[in-house]
Amino acid sequence: MEQFKEAIRLVFSPDKELWQIIGVTLVMTFASTAISCALGIFPGIFIGSRRFRGKKLLMKILYTFMGLPPVVAGLVVFLLLSNRGPLGSLHLLFSVEAMVIAQCVLIVPIITGLTASAVALKYPVIAETSKGLRLSGWKQLLLLLSECRGALISVALTGFGRAISEVGAVNLVGGNIRFKTRVMTTSIMFETGMGNFELAIALGILLLTIAFAVNFIASTFRRETDDYA
Amino acid sequence: MITLESVAKTAGGRQILNIALLHIDRGERVALIGPNGSGKSTLLRVIAGIVPPDAGCVIFEPPGTQAYLMPQVSFGFARSVLKNLEIGLPASMKSAEKRAAAEKTADMLALRPLLKKHGNKLSGGETQRLALGRLLTAPKSLLLLDEPTGSADFESTRLIEDVLLAACEKNGTTLLFATHDARQAERLAGRIILLENGRVAKDTPAAAFAETAGSGWGKRLTHEQHPQTPDGLPEI
């Protein structure tokens, strides 16, 4: 109980280090979600709306990568960015950028796969209606995006949820370096290991609060777009 | 206006369309009837250019004639009915002109009270009127309608039929529509084509259809689907 009280005190009077950890977490999470959406949504739309040879195989590969273990993704990025790796000259290992790259490896397949599934559900009827109206390809695409916007917000939220809760891959490629690459999840793991349960609980409460706030804002936005008239 | 020559389409190993020759004149109103799976929707999609035929060709006269299709499954986009009605209008039109055209169509199809409602939150019959309205906001030379009143109630059906007849007569629109309602075919069309197994089984003026229907199906459709009492009212 005392630990919980101390955790609450920490939540309401965070020190400089706690602010820094929150800042790195937010930068990494929003950057990896935004980049993953930019890289994953349009391929998802293409896959969901087109018939082509090898589509079933591609979807199976996508679904496999959607369940990619984070430590495996972290290991791959670690090997690529290590000094002996092909991208070692970039000196990105143990940086926030490396953590974002690892997150993207994990999130892009999720964004692409979920977008493809969402688009595949709505595309046939939207396409037939749009083509029946002889709309241009560009206008058809805009209509498809508009009709799928609620689903796309959910897809982005799923990516965000994965990014903010990730610990294995970011720990591997970020190194959990204090004042540099330490994020809330790796801090919780570290502080729990050190026996600092008050700080770990405080970080957990803050992490949940951030996730709830982002989901609340996104859900409100989704409702507003759905009710647009 | 439209000529189909040796048009064939196969799907899943089954031939769903096999039209040797079919010609539809400018301004004609033609009903396509036939049992489920007879090729009505496929024929409309082929003419609209949504589905390419495996063989044969569709020739438009004059070349470049645009065919507009109202699919069997009507769809309301997730935006206001007003915006839905404006979707098909050219981008070059001023927004005030678009709004006026959309409102005029809404009045014709009794959609005025629904203008601010979401297109994806309408009933089936309302969605069909909306789908038709999107096609009628600007004059069209060729309309293809796949069961345009399939989800509509009696009043909506009559309204749609009246609006269609008026629009076709005013603009000289060629109309080709699929229906399971032989009475509707007779009310709307001057010519009825019976499709069976993807082939034209009968092609006849609407007035003569019941008497000359070569297939038993045609007669069943006309006489048994809507049996009437001597005073002209439907039997219950």
C-alpha cells in the first residue's frame, strides 16, 4: 500500500528523469506509428482491392509477420545496425532511431494486413458503385479512403498500441540507456528488477494513462468522422 | 446505340453469358428478365465496362458513349445524402450549381427530408432512391439499372418508375434494366428480353411478351408471380 501511495505521489510530481523517459517514449511511439502507417496503408489498400497472382501467398506471409516475435525483430535490426552489419556505418545502434526502425519492422505488417482486410470488405461494393458512376480512378481512391477512415483509425490505433507496449525489440536495439534510450516499458522492466516498485508502478500508471488518452482522442475523432454530414 | 456481338463470359467453369447479337436503339427502354443466374447482372456489367467479356465486343454508337450503372446492391456513402447526390457531378461545376442539381433530384425522389442524413444510415428502399438519384443529378444518355426497385416498397417503386420514365423521356435516355417483376417490365419498357442460361431466349415488344413468351418461365413470371383478381387487384 505504501508503495502504491509513493507511486501516486511520483505520478503527480514527476522528476526530470521521468519526464525524459515519457518524452522518449512518446517520440518513439508516435514516430514509429506514423512511419508505419505511411509505409503500410497504401500497400494494404492495394492488396485489399486488387486481384493478382500470389496474393494468397502474400497474405499468408503478411499474417506470419503480424505475429513476428519482438525479440526476433530486435535481433534482426540489431544485426543490421551493429558495427559488423550492413548498416553499421550509420552508427544508429542504441539510439531512438534504431528503436523506431525495430518498431516499424513489427508494426508495418500489422498495418498492411489489417488495412488489406478492412479494404477487402468494403472495396467490391464501393468499386462497383464508383465505376457505375464513371468516377475517375483518383476519385474512387479518395472515396475508398473516406469510406474506410473509421477502420484506418482503428488500424493506426492497433499500431500505436503495439508500439507503446513494446519492450523486447526496443530493449535489444535501444539498450535501455539512461537519459537516452530508456522508455517507459524498459524502465518498468529495469526498475522492477532493481526492486524500485514505486517507480515501476508510477510508470505503469502513466503508460496506461497515455494509452487511454490517445485511444480516447482517436475514438472521438473516429466517431466525429463517422457522424459527419 | 449499343450492339453486342458474340459476347461470352465464363465464370467458375460455367458459361454465364453467351449473346450472339443484341442491338438496342437510342432512346429504347428495355427490360431484362430471367431466373436467377440467367446472366442479367453480368450483361449489365459487361455493357458498363466493369466486367470484361471473355469474347466478343460491345459497340457504342456514337463511340465514347458513357454507360452508367446502378448495381444490384445499392450503397450509400458515409456522408450526407446531399453530398451523396453530388458525387457524380463534374468537379468543374460550381458548388451552388451542384447543390441545386442535388436538391432538385432529392425533390423528385422524395429525398428532401433526408438530405442531412447519412447515406449509409438509410433503409434499403431509401438507399435505392439515393443510388438512382446519384445517376439522375445530370442527364445521361445510357442508364443500366440492376433491379432498381428490389428493396423498395410499393410507393417507392411507383415513384422510382415515374421518375425514370420522366427522366428518360425528357433526356432521350436509353434505359436497360434488370427486373424480376414482369409487371414493372411492362410498365417501364417498350421491349422485354428474356435471358436464360446467359442466352437471349426471347426478345419481344413488351405488349406482346405474355402471349409470345416462348419459354414457360416467361409465362409463369407474367401470370403467376402477380396473379390478379377480375377487378385488377392483386390476389392475397
